[in-house]
Amino acid sequence: MRFDDRVTGKIDAFAPHAKIIHIDIDPTSIRKNVRVDIPIVGDVKRVLTVLNKVLKEEVKEQWNEVCKAWLKQIDAWRKERPLTYTYSNEVIKPQFVVEKIHELTKGDAIIATEVGQNQMWTAQFYKFDKPRTLLTSGGLGTMGYGFPAAIGAQLAHPNKLVIDIAGDGSIQMNIQELATAVINKLPVKVAILNNRYLGMVRQWQELFFSERYSHTKLDESVPDFVKIAEAYGAVGLRATKPGEVEPVLKEAFKTKRTVFMDFVVDWKEKVFPMVPPGAPIDQMLFEKPEEKAEKKLKAVK
């Protein structure tokens, strides 16, 4: 991977006690952003093939102990800070939609994502346990990536369930590809987590810019995704209440056509944890600072 700011946070505080092995085919990328103890210039597949062989043959017992200790640490962190959200009977929580998708597919689907909160919630609440089942643009921030990626995956795997989990902002970047999906009779499913905002940017404006919202509210300009789907000859479905989420998903999954699902979700929901701009990774936020203070005050009372 590349050591970009999304990975490192504050560079001079990044993994200060670690020994870093950096593999990259481009020698100019080595030590470009972070110090490196062992630089290896080469094709990652070839390098890792050799590295795996060394680990298995020369340091197997030591490696197993290191792995056990690391997995134990991860389990402790999971118990200390489990990924969670507050369920509501009144409004759809986006995390709930992702959980329902995983529950109904039993993890046996190819999932694509757009960019933003939808991408983060998918990574957190869809429990991936199979390789090559997540198509996402990572830290590149490629809004509009998910729908074309899902179309490509469906062409490659015509008998698989392929789902693009999208936001109402990102899906509009390549929404015209509905024509491609319909013309080729591809049963791609698009689950739109519609919060009427450019959600990730809105979250940054709320947390780090004193709720000074600028050009992130899409409320009046968000199109009717059901009508757009139908206009292209696809199927459009909508859920506005938590009890409607599962029926909409089941209807979409059994439909052998392109389907847009418009889930009208709680616009206030945020992605946590997140690292504030310019901060090191060990100062990540797990909730809004004032909400954390409010909880502490309640605990004292």
C-alpha cells in the first residue's frame, strides 16, 4: 500500500516504535513519506511469494507466536470499542441497512461501494469473509466508482448477486450507466443510503468547522431515484421506515432486473472512529466530543 495521509495521519507520529518493511515497484515511492527500515523494490506478488516462504520455513514457530499475540490484542480492542450504533424504530439507520444486506445474503455476494460514509459503513457492518468480494476505490476518493464496478462484476459473474452500496451524492456521478445495465439485462442491485447530504463532507463540517455547512445539503435537489430507475427501464423501490428495509431488499434480490433501492436514512448519522485532520492515528474520535462530555456528565450525576 502507499503511505498516504489517509493511512498515516500525522506523519511524525506514525508508528514511532515500528520497524517498517516497504515493498514498492517504484523506487521513488520508497521513503517518500515515512522512514523505512527495510526497503524492497520489486513486484509485490514476487516479493510476497518469497517472503511467505521464508516465514514458513525459517521462523514458523516465532511467527505463530507473534500472530497469536496480535490477534489477542485485536480481540481486546474489539471488546473495548465494538462497532455499534443506536437502532431506531422511527428512522432508518444506514448501518442497519448494511447489516440487513449481510444477513439476507449470508455474505455470499459481490459488494461494490461508492465513496464516503456508505463506503465506511459497508467496511464496518458487512462482515466480509470471502476474498475478492469487495470492490471499492479505497482512499482514492473516486465518487461514482461503485456502479460501473458492479456492472463489470455482474458481467464477469452473471450468476452472482452483485450489490452497489451507494450514497445519494456518489450515485449521481455515473447514474447514466443505468442505460448500460438495462441494455445488457444485468440484474445489478443498487442500495442507496439516501441522507440528502454529501455525508462525509457534512460530517467534517459538523465536527471540525463548527457546523458551518457549505454546499453539502442536497435536500431539494436530490432526485427521485425510483422514478429515474423506472425512466431507464429498471426497477425502483423505496423504504422510509425500518420495517420496510427487509421487504425491499428481499423484493430486489429476487428480481432478475436492474434495481435501484432508495433507503431514506437518518441524515445525522456519522462514521466513527475517524481521525481528525492533522492528528496522529492514536487520537482518533469514537464519538462527537460534546456527546462524549455529555455522557461523562451523566455518569458523574
